[in-house]
Amino acid sequence: MDLKGFEGWVGIVDQPFLTRLRQGRVGRRAFEGWLVQERCLYEGILGLQTSLLRRAPPPHRLIVAQALVITIEELDWMESLELPNLPVHPVRLEYLDFLETLEHESYEVGTVAHWVRQRAFFDAWRSLGPLEDLPGEFSEHWLAPETQALTHDLGSLALEAANNLPQGVVDEWVARVLAQEQSSWQMALQVAFSSGPLD
């Protein structure tokens, strides 16, 4: 599956917050404010992955388990950053509710949606290129070879799952995840502004 063929994908990699990151116009404090919201999202993704792992057919289990382990590692890493204590943004709460809804959808729908989020985030981050004004740990972390390999493997599971769904259902859920991602990046800009000067 290729997200570039779906309406809404371009908007994921062309957000003002990402543009400012690319230009070095988001300060560390503002960036940490966004990271706090990402940490909340990873907690929700952990719940979805746990649900998928319980229902995964045997050939899928190892890949889903690897995704679960990487999410736990992400949360541990974010915890080590000693991020500020900020409330969960309403837009993030909507995304968390959406992820909880996915836990009650079919395994096929959850698998497609899970991959779309992974691919959309990976594509957005890769579009930035090197970020000189932020520690290298960030770009290295999210573009690590194991992350790229996981994204590829989840894409294989998603393709298999999508073949068992009507095309209209696939299109609907891809669009819904991409809409959540677009809202998340718009939220990121709001969080950055509320954290203080961007530059």
C-alpha cells in the first residue's frame, strides 16, 4: 500500500509546524510541548497494539509484538527526557478516543489504521531532512533502520488485511486516520505557540 495515492496524504507532510521545524524556527521548549502530546498518543497506540496482538493470526503475531515493544521503548525514552507536566490537549483526547474505537473494530480495520498512522508519521518526519537546531537523537530515533523495517512489515500486514475488506471501507479508515494526523500537526503548532516564542 502507498499512502501517496490517498487524498489527504500531501497535507500530512506539508504542515506549518513541520515547515517551521525544517526552518529551525521551533525552540526546544515548544518542541517539548509537542513531545508531551506525542507521549499521550503513544499510550493510546499501546492500547491499540495490545488489542491487535490478542487477535492477530499466528503469522502476524511477531510483527505486532515488535511494534508493541518499540512503542514501549518510545515511552521509556520520552520518560527519560523529563518533559514538562502539561495537560492533554483536546485534539489529542479526540485522537485517543479514536484509537479506543479502533480497539473494537475488526482486526483488519485496526491493522490498516495502525499502519496508516505509522506510515504517515514516518513520512512526515522523513520529509524534514536533517534538523540542525534539535539534538540528533530525535531524527536518528524516528528514522532508525528498525523503524523503517517495522513500517515496511506493518505495511505488509495492512495490505493483507485490506485485501479482506471492501475498498470503500479501506478508503474510509485511511481518510479517518489521515484526518487525525492532520489535526495533530495543527495542534502541534498551537502547542508550540502556547509554550512561548517559536523562534
